[in-house]
Amino acid sequence: MKKIKYPTLNPFRKKITSGVSLINAVKNRNKSLQESLSTWVLQEKIDEIIIVDWFSDESLVPLIDHYQNGKILLVTVKNQGKWILSHAFNLAARFASFDKILKMDADVKIQDGLFENHKIEPGNFFTGNWANARVDNERHLHGTVFLFRDDFFSVNGYNEFIKSYGWDDIELYSRLEDIGLKRIDFLPGTFHHIEHGNRSNNQEGFSFLKNLSEQEWIYLNNYINQYISEYHEKWSDRNKMMDFNIEIVNNHYIIAEKAHPDLNLLPESFKLESELYAMKKRLTKSGYNFAGELLNLLNREEVVELYNLFLSIEQSPTGSHLFHLITKFNSTHINTVHIKSQEIIRKNIQIREISKEIENRETLIAKMDLQIQDLKHKIQHCDKIIDEQNNANDNLIHTKNDLELLLQRKDLEIHKNQQGIEQLLRKNQELEQIKSQEIIRKNIQIREITKEIENRETLIAKMDLQIQDLKHKIQHCDKIIDEQNNANDNLIHTKNDLELLLQRKDLEIHKNQQGIEQLLRKNQELERTIELKDQELQERNKSLIAIEQNIHNHELKLFEMNVIIMENAHIAQNDKQTIEDLKEQLVLTHNQLSEIYHSYSWKTGHFVFKQLSRIFPRLNREKT
């Protein structure tokens, strides 16, 4: 008999039989559940409906009693403040007493043709798919799934490390596919999603974020749960689900309560890592094209501040202005890195081409060596033949006296043999000449290759001279930057003179003391905001300096390939343009502050001048 990993908790049906169990879990979605339930009870092929109420504010008992057809079992879990989907649906699945499970959200209605068009067989399962949505509302059908009960528990159900909305269904489908099951999409029009808001209600929030909309909350939770799925231990049958104690009220109503503390909690450090990952990923996908390597240089507090600025774009003009200023720096960095990356790629291509040419030449030389070795073997063979002929001649000489008469009779034959020997000697001489010519030709080719290498070394020496010349040009640019800094210092002195002029207006302040106190409070808030932004800009500039240092180190490694030539030229040009932009911004700010002084009060202008004197000199020094 097959052992069932998770026997049904249903006290009224102890045996798993063939059929369909619809499971649902809900918290404070009574209105949506009423619309959906009215379509569920019409499906004759659904043998039971398990609804887990995660302690809703309003009891579901009257609603269930209204639609009770003998198939609905309501399980209310007591004392649950925050909605945890994985706990709720795993509990609902354990109450299922039929061999197939149809998991439905409370805001999904069943249309015609569900069971007629989707015949589930061993080895496959059906799911929703947001990618096939015909309209945006259908994207919310992604979490609907129809599968065998055994398959659901073979992967240990939903991942209980995931406590919030999002990615829970994707992670479950991935584990089902990992065990060899085939995923099939539901046909369009099989279900209908009931539109509603407040998805973030009854779930954990993010106290360190301000102005967080529901859509941004959804983005963050999806990325957090994606991080948990990819970087935390894989959810499997080694992990224990939450257990519950149950109390039977009647044949259709059960009360449940958690039997022990949660055993599947994430370490606090991992939670912080997942939140940091989510904020960084959201910023990179926000449409502002943040560089990933730039965000990786920021710590958690810095990323939180940047993300809060992003959230304040619509509510705060100051935050919006500062955020767009940061994105401008980010875009400049991305363009610079792109240019440098393209130059590095081009140089790498040149290196590969030169290496390939050298390999080709080395192959040619190797072939020449083989040919020379072959010629040597042929010459040795010829020498061997000559030695054999010489030995034969020696033998003839030794027997000359004894064979004198015989040799005389063979004069003609010997004469012919001598002619053949002479021909062989001539052939040997020709081979010697051919060998000598071939060796001379190979030596000429070797000298040409050596000359080519010397030419390349000369070219590299010229490139070194060009690099030295560029360094002198960069030093000249540094002098120009110092002159611009001196000009900025003169503007600061002018600002100080304006502050002395403003101090002469003290008598007017006393006449408007009540209005000034209100302005002072506003100024204090503005000062705190500017200080925070000033700190953020300082950290941002440190990050930019670190990135520039990394790029500089990479340039040194590719020094001999002339990477520095074009990059330093671009850097010098960008620095000069940045100085001009800062001068224009300072002049514009001076004009705006003059208008502020005439329109509001001398105190506001004095304060803003003071803050700008802290910001702009620092920006000039850090940029330099």
C-alpha cells in the first residue's frame, strides 16, 4: 500500500479518493469571495471546497452557510494578524481529501469549460501565465494551479520561508518542473479576475520607506521573495510545515490554531540583504537606468535614502530635483563607462588580431622547420647512397689485382657504371644547391618577421610618447580647473559680502518677529533636508571617485595598448564641461536667491546662501 506523505486533516474524510478538491485561503476578502464562490459551487466536478479563513475581521460563517451545498468545509485559523499565504494554502491543501487539487484565489471566478478543456494526467499540471494575459487584469490569474495532490506534497507545498505577497507561485512551479513535471497554461477565458486594490493590507510593511505606494510595495515584495527563492536554502521535504491543532465545531466548520512557533524564519541579516537587493533591483528597473556597479558601492542606508528620494518625486519638488540631479550624475557615469568599455573592446580585438597574426607566423615558421628537417633527411639519404657507392668502389679496388683480367673484359660495363655514379653525384649537388637556396629563403623570411616585430616595438614607443604628451595636457587641464576653483572662491567672497549686507536688516526682523519665527521653523526643516542631501551627495561622490579609481586601475593594466589616450581626453573634456555647468548653476542660483530675498525675507535668502556655500565649493573640490 502506498504511503501518503501528508494524510488529510479532514476529520470527515480520512481516505484520499479520486476527485477534485478546490482549496482557497482568504483574509478580509469577503466581497470578492462571495462573487467567486457563487461560480465555484456550480461546478459539478468539484467534489469539495476547502476555505481557510486566516482570521478575517468579519466572520465567514454566514457567507458559507448561504452557499453551503454539502461540499464546503470552512477552517478558521484563530489569532492571526498578518496574512501569510504559504501557511494558509499549505493548511488548506492538507485538508484536501481528493487526489487532485485546484488552488483558487478568493478574487478568481470560474468560467465555462474548465474541466472539459483541461484533462490533467500524471506528469503534468496546469497554471495561469501572466505572459499570456490579453488585458492587464488577467495578469492576476498567474497563481491559479490545477495539479495532483501527491505532486503538490512531493515538493512540500508552498515555500514557508516566503511570508508576503509575490513570487510564491513562480517558486512553486519551478520546483514542480525540477522533478520532471510538464507545465501547461490554462486556456484564455477559463477564469475571470475580480479587480480590487489594497493588496498590501494585512501584510508586513517597510517602516524605513516613505510615500510607498501599493504598486511599489508589490514590486519590492516580488524582488524580496525572488531573492529568497534564489539565495536561501531550497524548500524541500527536509523542511517542516507549520502544524495546527484543530477543533471540530460541526460537520462543515473547524477552528484551527498554530501548534508551535514558526520554524521557518529567515535570519535578520538575510532579511536585510533581501530588502537591499529588492531596492537596488527596483531602482535599476525604474526607467532611470541606474548603473548596477554604482548601486553596489552604496551601503543599505544610502540605498534607502536614494529609494526614498525616488518615492518622493511626485510629492516633493526638492526631492524630485535632487533625485534627477543624481540620475544625471548616474547617466554621465554610464556614458563614460560605455565609452571606456567600447575602447577596451576595440583594443582587445586588436590584441586578438595581433596574437592571431603572431600565431600564423609561428605556424608558418614551424612548417618551414619541418620542410628543412625533411630536406636534411633527404640529404642524409643521399649521403648514405654515396657511402655505399664508395664502399663498393673500395671493394673493387681491393679485388683489382685478382680480377684484373675480368675488369678488363668489363671495361665497357664499368664505364657505364661510372657514368651512372657521375649522374648521381650531379643529382646530389643539385639537391645541395636546392637545400642551400631554401635555407637562404627561410632566413630572409625570418629577417622580415624580425623587422616587423621591430616596427611594432617602434610603434609602441611612439604611443608611449603620445601618452606622455596627453599627461602634460591633463596637467594643463588641472591648472584650468584650479583657476575655475579660484573663480568660485571669489563668488563665495561675494556671497559673504551679501551676508554682511543682510545682517544690517536686523531692525526689520524685530518688526516682523512672529512671521520670522514661522520662517525659522521652515528654514530649520530645510536645513536638515539640505544636510541630508549634502551627506548623500558626499557619499555619492565618494562612490564616483571609487569607480574612477577602479577604471584607472584597469587603464594601467592595458597601458601598452593605448587605452589611456582617448579616455583621458574624454575625462578632461567632461571635467571642463562640468565646471561650466556648475558656474551656470551658481549664477542661476544667485539670481533665484535674489528673487527669494525680495519676495520673502532676508533671513531665507541668508540661509539658502549659507547652504549653497557649503554645497557648491564641496562639489567643485570633489569633482576636481
